[in-house]
Amino acid sequence: MNLYTILSSGLGTREATALSARLSAWHDAMVAHERRLRAGATSDDCDDECPHAEARTLWSEAVTTFGARAHDLVFLRSRAQGARRVVSRAEATTMSSVAAAMEL
């Protein structure tokens, strides 16, 4: 069971369950995207279609839905805070390293 599912099960609402599913899908897409960036398998910069672009919206929805418990979503929060600008491959690598260290 992942953290997104744990948060939504605590609330038991349809909205929380739906958001949990979206967050899980986003998380998987973000991890894959950042791996491609680190490997150089994609362009150097992100565009409006990459998962970074959706991070701020999902973070806002998570805070609204989960309240203070949303702050446990370190990976999402770090990407939402970094999504204000286009993210380069080097920044994605750094962000992944920092988030991994924070989750230890």
C-alpha cells in the first residue's frame, strides 16, 4: 500500500480515493520522466506536458483534500515547489537526490 492510498483510506471519501489514484499515476509518471531526464533519453528541458507541470495543481488538491497530512507527501511537495519554472535535466537529478534523502 502506498502513502497516497493510506492518506485517502483515512478519509474514506470518493474524492480522496480518486485523488489518491491520480497521485499514484502521477508519481509513477514523474519517476519515469526523471529517470529519462537523468539518462539523457529525452530533451534537456521539460515542457507543459511533463509531470512537473501537473505537480502544483496536484499539490493544491492534496492540501485541500488531506489537510495537514498532505505535508507527508514530500515527493509531490518538492516537485510542486520546483514546478514554477522549466526544469532542466541537471535540476531533475538534483531534485530526485534531495527528495530521496528526505524520505530516508
